[in-house]
Amino acid sequence: MSRKPNILFILTDDHAAHAMSCYGSRINRTPQLDRIAEGGLRLDNCFCTNSICTPSRASILTGTYNHVNGVTTLTTMMDNALVTFPKLLQSAGYQTAIFGKWHLGEGPKHCPTGFDEWAVLPGQGFYHNPTFIFPGPEGGVKRTVRGYATDIITDMCLDWLDRRDPSRPFCLLCHHKAPHRPWYPDEKHAGLFLNEDVPEPETLQDDYSNRAKAAAAAAMRVGVHMSETDLKCEMPDEMPESELRRWAYQRYIKDYLRVVQSVDDNVGRLLDYLDAKGLAEDTVVIYTSDQGFFLGDHGWYDKRFMYEESLRMPFVLRYPREVRPGSVNGDLVLNVDFAPLLLDLAEVAIPPQMQGRSFRPQIQGGTPPDWREAMYYRYWMNRAHHNVAAHYGIRTLKHKLIYYYYDGCNQPGTMSPLCAGRAKIMPLDFEPEWELFDLERDPREMRNVIADPAYAGVARELKDELHRLQAELGDARHPSDRD
Ligand code: CA
């Protein structure tokens, strides 16, 4: 007899893989997240297709790229009439719910749909005593809930699990705000890391030489571009930039890790519940994050760039019926693949408009012979935040090619290339530029080899593959890209 699996999908916000011990973190331990990896699978090359909150969430739910689902930026809210995996599971008899961060808009056209029950944070939400939107007229009603967001969201999930109909499978989305900025820890974790130094990343003092100009122009340097809210204290008066980076890194990374600790504890509560109720065997448990984050890498915090630390999503999955404990897979898997996988596992037809592909063969230990060899990425919000330029590119297992085209392309929430002048932000009047990284020789992406004659052949092949992928996925190349 084929029983449909339960699905527990846990999504956090800005949790980089290199702050999880199952990914070899040098800076923290996450024993509860490791339980999922040890009992199942860890993906080592799982990537987002646009490294910011709202667009990645739309790709996860719809299985489509942002130029198709229309959610290109933080101000393009998702049309809740789009087909999503929770809707399809609900139609197939699943009980569905989402609790926590939604960040795809509010009101009748953007509130959650496809869920039997939901409670979501408006926008980014708050860590302490957060307001939630509950189902109600005109897209919902707001009410404040006292407590710490990560605990409350977990409580809501556990409460819903207790009240569900045990004769039908469930699909539960547990979406934490954590560990997104401004990193306010729970009181009980405030003392963690107090009397120790967190190891610094190798590239904390990156000077951005040998890179496209976009790297040096980014206004997301640790300390330099942070606020007093980020650092929870006043900025020091005068400090050389290298010292400022070191000082501010210790300040913010500790709060980031304290906030992650609360996630880890609460994931443990959910796993314990599944064990106690005898549900672990029949439940697909996934832990992932909407994108990565710079943890002082390249001297940065935040994300957006197609560089590794921001591009990579942590992804661990446990499903004892199909997945061998301790499995690891290095294939190129993307956020657009999650919806097809979950539908596949539930034996629900994958609609043709979904552009991702189920990686069920990978979770079972194999790789289909025709699996993708390159992935497509596009960040649209030209200079809108942290002065990060709009760019697109592709990554293979060995190389990465990025094209910075410095144009908002009239997308909502982007600035024109001529607009400049926020404090500490360099004007960007650059010509479009390419970057090419040899990920085997230069895994930290410190040397752009686009002009190196030894890489001319690779560059040509990658440009052709980029344009082929754009055509295949239905995106248009930028007019300045005539290569
Ligand atoms: Ca995010």
C-alpha cells in the first residue's frame, strides 16, 4: 500500500550553510539541524536563483524563476492566484498550513492561499512580541502575540499538528524570521559567545582587487555600512577600516549565532514531537533557508551577490522510507526544484509550467544522466540596497560566470543607473563587466580570470551556455550583452 508522506518544510531567513555544523561550520554547533542531515541527506550544491527573501520564496512555492512568476524584487509581491505546491497538495487531500514569515505581500491578492490554516508575520516581522496576520476579511486581521518569534512559530506548528486529522497526510510550512537582520536574540541565548572570540573568515579583509568594480562598490562592509541597530551599540569614533571590520564582526556574528541557536533548539522540538508521536518514519523533514549570507566573508554581511556564500542554500532532508542516513549529494539543485520534489514524493502530478525538476533520484542516492550541468541566476535590484549592481550569470560545478549590467531594467524597486549619492555609497557609472571564477583553483572567488587568455575558451563556452539557458528558461538577455 502506498501511503502519502507527511511533509514538514522548515524555512529560515538568511541562514548560511557555513553556520551549520553539518556543513562544517567553524563558528557554531547546530546539533538539532545535524540530526536531519545525519538521519538523511545533505545537499552540497543547492542554490537560489535570486539571493533575496521575496523572490526566493516565490520560486520555492511556484517552482518557477522570477522572470516567470513576476517576483523579481522585494517590492513585487506574489500574485496568490499562482499555482503553488501547497495548493496542489491541498487539492490532493493534504492538510496544509503555514506559520511564520511569508513576505510575499498582504491583502486579498497577496495573502497566503492554499492553506487550511495560517498565521504569518507582516513583512519582515519582529523578533519580540511579533504581530501576526490571521485569516480574516480583506486578506486577514493583525494581532500581536507575546513572546519570541522563533518559539511562537514553533508553538503554532505543534499546536496545529496536535489538532490535525491523523487519518490524512499533512504539509506544514514552518517559516522562521530568524536569523534575518537585526538579529535580536532571545534572552536565554544572550550570554552565548560572551567571553570568546568567534573565528574570523579567511576573506574578512578582502580589498576587492582582481574583481569586477561591483565588489568594491557594494555598501555592505562589516562595520563600515552597519547601523547602531545592527551592532546594538554606538559606533566607535575613529578606527581604521581593518580594525572596524574585526570589531564589528565580533559584535554582529555573535547575535547572528545566538538567533541561530534558537532556531536549532526549536527544530529539535519539532523533531522530538515527530519521534514521540511515531511520525518520523512517514514524514519528509526539510530544513533550508531562502538564501545564504555573508558571515564576514569578503568583509561583508548581507547577500544579493552571486558569490558562493550568498548563492548557496543549506538543504538537509530526512525521509527514512527513501533516504539512507548520512547521504550527501553534490549535484546542482535549485530552489525551483523544491516544489517538483515535494509533489513527486506525494505522487501528485507536476504541472508543466513548473521550471524546476524533481530531485527524488538524488535523495535516493543517484543522479539522472541528463541532470543539469549549469544553473542560471539573476539579481534584479540594481543598486536598490547596499549598492549591489544588477547581474546575471551561470554556475557549473567548476566555474562561475557573472555579468554585471548596472541597469534596473524598469523593474519595481530598482534604481536607474544614473541615480547615486547615498552616504558612503560610491556612484556607479561603470560599463557592464564580466567576472569568471575557477572554483576549483579559487573557491573563495578572489581572482577574476575573465581577461586571462588561458580561460578564453572556457569563457566563450560559458557565455554560450548562459545565453542558451536564458533562451530555454524564457528570460531575455540585457541589451548591452552582445557577446
Ligand atoms: Ca532572506
